[in-house]
Amino acid sequence: MEKAKILVVDDEHLIRWTLEQHLGKEGYDVYTAEDGEKALQMAADLMPALVLLDNQLPGMQGIEVLGRIKEIDKEIIIIMITAHGLLETAVKAMKLGAYDYIGKPFNLDEITLTIKKALETVSLREEVKLLKEEQKKTVSRSSNIIGKSRAILNVLEMIQKIALSDASTVLIQGESGTGKEVVARAVHANSSRADKPFMAINCASLPENLLESELLGHEKGAFTDAKVQKKGLLELADGGSVFLDEIGDMPYAMQAKLLRILEDKIFKRVGGVKDIQVDVRVISATNQDIKKLMVENRFRKDLYYRLQVVPIYLPPLRERKEDILPLTRYFIDLFNAEFRKNVREISEKAREFLIRYDWPGNVRELKNVIERAMILESEDILLLEHLPVELVGGMAPASPAVSSICIPKEGMSLEKVEEELVKQALTVAGGNQSKAADLLGVQRDAFRRRMKKFGLL
């Protein structure tokens, strides 16, 4: 580890020599200066971690030197050395940014301890700063939302609006694998809460008692295994955001408790009697049909209306085909870096398959497919044969068999054939217009124009 640089500034040779010898033995890299001018020059050249600065100097006083050093670098720690009884000078030095002050005559052990504490404090402060910066980078990396479709652009616009608002609840709905947590992190990362914690929990993965303990925390002795007091995610995320994934699976009794917390912003730890007040944004997500759950009395209506004040709907990947290739390129770049590969292109056949496939597992499935292909293959182009055979083999032929269309002897208009194809596509797609458009190889807008033309809208 690099030695910490310390600059000793004092006009008395004996004091400079004593401190240089003593601090050198303590493991520091020590430099000395006898006046303010030299101290400023050395501070600029050396950028020391700490300066021991006597106030009584020839020419420029220590207080002035202190201010000038802080102009060079405000992070340099300065400990003033003042004569006993000059409390006013010490107070002024602290106001100007001195870390501490020591009176003359001083004790070497006292100086050593003061320096050690000062360096440890600043080191800890720097570590926390680095951790926060890394957390921001992590959030930023995990908040990548890739796509150029109108649907995903609408989602991005909604994220920006919500992030800048004071909305305390957000509900994200969409099929499994569409990226609901990615959206939740993006809302947090783009908000004024970004420097505060983002805490996530899956409501489907824990039984009711553990879910309550994780969210609210518990007091020591609240239940058999509660050996110590524990803060819950709501308390830990104060000022930030809590992400409740799969909220549709939250037990009914816990839903009532959550509703009260959202209304009052106050709760008690499990086994506790003290009210705890928090300021958190609660972002919920589900892949279930909550309205159906409400009809089945499995989800509280009042909680649903409280959560969906600001809703975000994430469309499945099959309804935004334009995003498939940009996402594929993103995942290829991601795994190129992770696996030290150099995949540069996607073959035409692979492109066609990726776009035609319905991706029931959505973005998560696409990511897993690309990851698997890049782990197993070493070529610099992604080929169709690199993709899982169970997916490629299960795809229907690209071109439908046209021999099933029969022209009667009396003939029929081409327009009538087109109308029949539009109707059949809607039937096969279960009424899903985007899927029906894909079946006929046309854009959704063009398909809707044909629906309107034939009175199907």
C-alpha cells in the first residue's frame, strides 16, 4: 500500500525534525516546510494527504496558508498547531476547513492518534463515495432499455414522467420476462431518489410470515428465530424505492397491511410497538391479470386502485418485433465482453428466425438463447444452426401453403380472397391484431387498414 504523504509546516527546525523522525517511524512519507510560501509550493507539487500546519509562521500566517491550500485541493486534510490559549484562532481554522487543531506544547502520541483518525475518517468517506458511485453505475447498467418500437418508446416516455414526479406508487404489468424489474430500476435511477437505496423482493418466493418480516423487519424475540433486531426493506430503503415483484401472489392478509402502510407511511416492526415513518416509492409488478384476481377475491380492490395510480404496461416481445434485432445486438455485445468472444454479425437466416419466432419467454428467453449460443459456439457470425434446435425445429414453415386456397368455378374477386385471409389470420391469432399481421407478413398499421376496409374494426 502506498504510504500517506504528510507535510509538516513549522518555522522551528527542532519541531520539524522531531515530527519528521517520529512520523517516519509510524510509516508515513514526511516532507517539511519552514514557511507559508514553501508550504504552498510543496502542497501543489506533492498533493499530500495531510498537512500539519503551525499558525505562527514568518510572513504568511498559518490561517492564510490554510485557505490557500484548500484552494489547491479541498480534500487535503489540515491539522492546525496553535499555541495554548488561542482558542479564537483554532475556531477560525475549523470554520475555514481544518480537520482538527492541536495545542503547543504537543504530545507526539496525541499527534499520531489525531493523524490516524483523520486519515481513517477520510479513507472511509472515500470508500463510501466510491461505493455510491459504483451503485449508480450498477443501477445505470441494469436500467438499459433497448428498443425502437413505438410501444417501447411510449414506455420510456412514461418512465421519465414518473421518475420526475412525486408519485409514491407505480404498477408495472406485463408477461413474464418482459423486463419489469429493468423498468423499475430505470424509474429509480432517473428520479431524485437515485442516490438512495433500491430494494427488491419477490412476493411469490416467501411465505406470509417471512414476507412480512422481510418488508417490515422484526424486534428481537418477536418469534422463535428472531435472535436480534432486524430492519426491514421499507426501513432500509427510506428515501429510495422498494420493488415488490409478483405482487399478485402476495397473501391476502399481507395486502391489507401493505395498503395501510401506503396510506399512512407508518408501520411497526413485527413484534414492535414503536411507529416507524418512512418515505419510499413503492414500485410493484405482476404478470397476472389482477382484475381477474379481484373477481376471484384473491386481490384487494382498494390495494389495486392505490397501486395503479400510475400504471406502466410492458408489451410482450411478439408485439414489438422491431425490437428483436436491436436487443439481439445488445446481448451479443454484452456477451462478447463477458465471454471474450468476437461475434460481429447475424446471418440472414438467423435474423429471419429471430423475427418470426414468437418468444413466449420474451426478452429473458431471447437473452438466454443468445447467451447459450455464444457459450457453445466460437465463430464470429451468429448462424441459424447456433440457435437451440428445439426452437428452430418447432417453427412453422415461413411460407404458408397456398394450395389450401381454392378458387370456385364461377371465380371470385381478389378483394374477397384478401378479406377471407384477414378473417382467418384474426381467428388463428385469437383476435390479436399484431400476431395476425405477422401471420400475413404485413405491418400492424397496414393490417388494421384492411380490417377497417372490410368492416372488421
